Amino acid sequence: MATTITITGAGGQIGYALLFRIAAGDLLGPDEKVRLRLLEIPQGLRAAEGAALELHDGAFDLLEHVEVTDDAAIGFHGANLALLVGARPRGPGMERADLLAANAGIFGPQGRAIAEHAAADVRVTVIGNPANTNALIAAASAEGLPAERFTALTRLDENRARAQVAAALDAPVSSIRRVPIWGNHSATQYPDVSHATVDGRPVLDALAERVGDVRVWLEQTFIPRVAKRGAEIIEVRGSSSVASAANAAIEHARDWVRGTDDWTSAGVVSHGEYGVPEGLMSSFPVRSVDGEWQIVEGLELDEWARARVDASVAELVEEREAVRALGVL
Ligand code: NAX
């Protein structure tokens, strides 16, 4: 049996970077056949159709079928995995409330369509921004599906953080483990190195030898660099992160299905862990066990870390309040 994967915004940049890697087996491995459903809005259909032609020309052994549509009922039909990439970007002069309202108009109906048409085991990853609150809206709109089936992508932030630590220590990135992201996928996020290791040794000890005052380095260099990396990419590349975002989305969905042997990060629904208000979609350190994300519990957060987590969670609360004020939740 093939796995059906729906990609929204498939005619866009990240969609283009995702499709061919999925067809090549990077998400589900070399033995699992895939059926792709590309969901777009009418303006994006031609680009998605073009990508479908190229998928055809790729003659991928694992690719059984490609469907391109602008109808959510068809787009989510039978989906086992859904990668929600398409979102409304912030336009010039657009206030946050307008942005949230525009995206509620996308993720509310998509959540409903997923509940009605996707497979019973569907797992949803929201990439389109504001990802955490979009995931919250989709989950709240998907009657009958547990909120645990909806997640927001913060894996790119984690990958950026691990890569920055590796560079600072002049160590291979593969040697760096446990650098979770807490809170919102936004500039308030808290990338946390306090439990991280480099080849099994505490990263904090290794950093102290390299950067001097670690707290100053974290505050002035590391955290701003990670949190503003998206803007840096736009400045240097002239376009937002695409391949690295697609890579992170594939890693997130792959780990969800196939499990992890250590912590990673994902925006998942809070049940009150670490004092994060219940129902918010916040990033936490997580493990994937038997197809479900589990929040890593019992970690110490000192006062400084606590304040950072709280600030990012406060932003998520504000976003939820703004969406509630629109009558969406
Ligand atoms: P593009 O503008 O290239 O593509 C977006 C595509 O979505 C377009 O083809 C558009 O027609 C389509 N679309 C819009 N509304 C839709 C709807 N209701 N249903 C189906 N399709 C719809 O943007 P791209 O560079 O691909 O980025 C996509 C999203 O990813 C943006 O919201 C962006 O902010 C977000 N990102 C999230 C990241 C994360 O880590 N969570 C990192 C990368 C990226 O910034």
C-alpha cells in the first residue's frame, strides 16, 4: 500500500523543493511507494501542474500517482500525511490581526477538509506562517481528530541552532545533539543549548573554552543569529529559505512516522507541560515514539531560560487571543 501525501502550496518554492525529494524516497525510505496530492489555489495551479510534469519526467520508481487540484476535498482525499505549506504572506502595511485573519481563512477550512476527507491516521505538519497558530486553527477546525495530529515546523530553527553551535565549536554538526527550540517559530523563539552535548560532552563546557562568557555569547550572538536567520538568508540570497525549509519539513515528517533515537523539536499541542497553557501549539523538546510525539519532561529551566520560554509563549497566547477575537476559535 502506498502512502498518500498532500502538499499544499505545491506550486510555490518550498513545494518545488519538497516534491522531488519525497518522490525519491527521502521521507518514507526506499521501500515505500508514495501518492502525491498537490493542493493549490487557482493562481498557483499552473506552477503545480508544471511540477507534476517534471515529477512525471523524473520517472521515480516510488511515485505511484500525482494529482493536482484546487479543491481541498480532492486534495486531502485519503491523505496519510499532509504538509501545509501554502499560506498568506504578510503584505505591505498588513497588521498582525489581518495576517492572522487571512490565514484563519485558509487553515480553518483546510482543517475541516482534513477531518472530512483524509485517512484516519492522518498526520499534519504546518509549515506556512505563522505556523504555530495556523496549526492551532487547523486542529481546532478538524472535528473528530485529536489535536496531537497537528504540528508546526520548528525543525529548521533547530537545525540552524545545531549548525551554529557546531560552527562555534569547530565540530561536525553530527556530533551536536539536543538543541531544542521552545515556543513560537518567530523571533521570540528560544533555542536552548543548556542540555546539549558535543560528542557526549556538555556543550556549555565546550563553549566556555571557545567563546568566553557563554551567557553573553548566547544573548548577543547565538540566539539572535538563529532567530533572525530567515532574514539573513533573504538578505544574502535575495529570497527566503527554501531548500533548508523543505529539508526540515521532510525530517520532521520522517521522524514522526519512523521515530527518533534522541530529542528533536516540534510545535505540538501543550497539555500544560512546563507551564505552557493547555491547547497552545508550542515548540518543545520532543521524541517520536510509536508514531506519536512525546514532550521530553522534567528538564530544568533556570530563571533566565524560563523568562525566554515565557516571552515566546506569551506571544503564542496573544496570537490565540487575536484569533479568538476574530471568532475563529
Ligand atoms: P511561495 O509563495 O513560493 O509559495 C506559496 C504557495 O502557496 C503559492 O504557490 C500559493 O499559490 C500557495 N497557496 C497560497 N494559499 C494557498 C491555499 N489556501 N491553499 C493552497 N495553496 C496556497 O512561498 P514559500 O517560499 O514556498 O513559503 C511557504 C510558506 O512557508 C510561507 O508561509 C513561509 O513563511 C513559510 N516558511 C516557514 C518556515 C518554517 O520553518 N516553519 C521556514 C520557511 C518559510 O519561511
